[in-house]
Amino acid sequence: MMGEAARRLEPLSLEAYLELETRSPVKHELVEGTLHAMAGASRAHNLIVTNLALLLGPLARRRGCRLYVADMKLKVGERTVYYPDLMAVCAPPPENPYYEEAPCLVVEVLSESTEGVDRREKLWRYLALPSLQAYLLVSALERRAELYWKKGGEVFYQVLEAGEVPLPCLEGSFPLEEAYAGVDLEGRPG
């Protein structure tokens, strides 16, 4: 029995990815030219994202920024595009209407399946964006948030388990408890 001829695997270009994504019934992130299908999220994850959108929306609007929830792509490199859970963008939009490039805030809600990528790969790619002022990780497994923020060329880190969560880019804050309103963390998985 003869095998198939070997094919050279080429990384997908940004243009090819965007074209594919407009026709695909499944969302994909693009990492260094390779497609990664996105899985659905838990009830806790979705409720936290909704609560955060309700909390951040007025702050973003007051500053004249755009707030995106889950379906707007973020281009972080020529062959890397993510779908953050939330992002605030105060810069003018790029020409392409299918992605943003210059968020001042990115928020990812951590679940068991996404936590590793959000903490490693996405952390450094997001922090490398010149426009980014803060990266907020909010757990769907416990009442806890982690904030990375940039100031004067340095990156600072803070763990929050209660109280106000500062959002430097939106010049405001929100009570961490409000992110978990109506969320049952006992009914995991995240």
C-alpha cells in the first residue's frame, strides 16, 4: 500500500485566515499561521463576561472608547489573531473592519481549558502591544482577578480577591464582587 505524497504545510496568511473566518461556522484563533478552533464556554464563564461588559461598558463609553465582547478579533502579529473575552480600544480603528490592533485593556476569563494559554502565550503577546495599558485575568473557578499593568516601561502585577479592580486605561474601577453577581462557582467546571 502506497502512502500519500508528503505535502509541505504552509502557515496561513492573515488575509487567508480572515477570508476563511468570514465563512466558517466555527471561530478560530490564528497562532503563528496555524488555526485553533475555539471551544464553547461554561455558564460561569459567560455570566462573568456579561457582568464585566455591563461594568466596563459605561466606563468605556465615558472615555469615548469601544468595548468588544468575545467576537472581535485582536491582531497581535502578522500571523497571530485572538478573540479576547473583552477588550477596550480608545485608538482610531484600523482600516480592516474585522479586527482591532491597539487595545488599551484586554480581559480574559480563565477556565480550566484556557488558563494555560491565557497565562503564558497570550500574556506576553498582549503585553508586547504598545497600546496596551492593562491585561486583566478573571477566574471562572474562584473569586479572584489578576491585573498586569504597564507604567513607565515596566510591568506590574497585582492579585485581587476583593475590593475595587483598577482599570488605568478606562480611568475607573469596578468592585470585583460585581463580576461574580449571579455566578455559582460551585457548579463547575469553568
